Amino acid sequence: MFELSKNLKVLALGAHPDDVELSCGGSLLKLKSEYKAEIYILIFTKGELKSNPVVRTKEQINAGKFLKVSGSKILNYKDGSIATNSTLVSEIERYIDEWKPNLVFTHCLEDIHQDHRNVAWATLSATRRTNQGVLFYPSMFTRDRFIPNFYVDITKWIDKKIEMLSLFKSQAYKEYMSPEVIVAQAKDSGLHSGCECAEEFFLNYWVC
């Protein structure tokens, strides 16, 4: 089984600012605190389609400081128009080569948001010859079709997750960003995994 306690480096990919924190933020907080993991964040757009990109960028940077990431990068892909192609795959491969993660979080392959789905498939291609464990996370666009097979107990970290998400003030008006919804979803995942609050994932493979 993958050894969480030895030299753990984690890469979390998100199409937009707040994707990572919303979907696997509790797990990252837990890995950082309990396993002393190095956390790296790769975001592909600045969320400019319906928001101010300068504001979104600052919010993402502040969330990285909150999480005390070891490295992060916000790229310049066009919001709403990320395409799965060799350029995107090569970009992800470049950061994998640089940061050398042994655990990767990314979007769900079945996500109906095109940016999310295309990042997920590109991540799958970019990790095809490597030894990373890959955890695919759901979003508001996947909860009716996402079938998890792996859960992380974030009971101790749900309050910190909410605090981190509160840094994305420009998105506070969205229902799925409300603390009540975040807690309700975490408790629902917890019901399926025997704990109070959890985040759920689909584990593609688990490397020895």
C-alpha cells in the first residue's frame, strides 16, 4: 500500500481558483498537518469568465499561504476553453517532473464542466508512466454521477476548510460555497465512510 508517512509530496490540480480548496481542501490540510506533506497547487485559469481575474488570483494566492504550500502556479489558460491536447498534457508533465509528487488530486473524469473534465483527462495522460497515486475529486457538476471508492476523514479539519474557503470572498454568493452546504456535503460523505465529516474520491490506482 502507498506509504503516507514517508516523504509525501502532493500535487493538487484545479481548472479554476477555489476548485482544489473546495473539493479536497480538508484532505490537503490533514496531509499537511498530520503527515508533514509538501503540498503543491497547479491552477490553469484565473476564473475570468464570470469574475475579476485579478481578485481571483489574489484569493488563490492567499489560500496557498493559508495552506502553507511548498509551491504553486496559476497558469494562463482561457477560462471555459481548456482543451485536452498534447500541450496541456506536457504542461502537467513539466510540473510533475519539477515537483515530483507521489500523490495527485485532480478533477473527476465524468465532470460535465468542460474545463474540469479536460484537466482530469490530461492529468490521467500525464501520469500514465509515473508512480503517482491519483485521486479524482467530484464537484457540483458530478455529484449525481460520481461513485467514490475512497474517503478521507476530515472531521478535525472541516472548520479549517471553511476558514480557508472564506478567503475566496468574490465567490461567497455561490450556494455551494456556503459553510452550511460544505458541512452538509462533508457529513453526507461521512455517513458513507463511518466518520462525522469526510471528502470523497475515486482512486484510480494505488501504487506500492
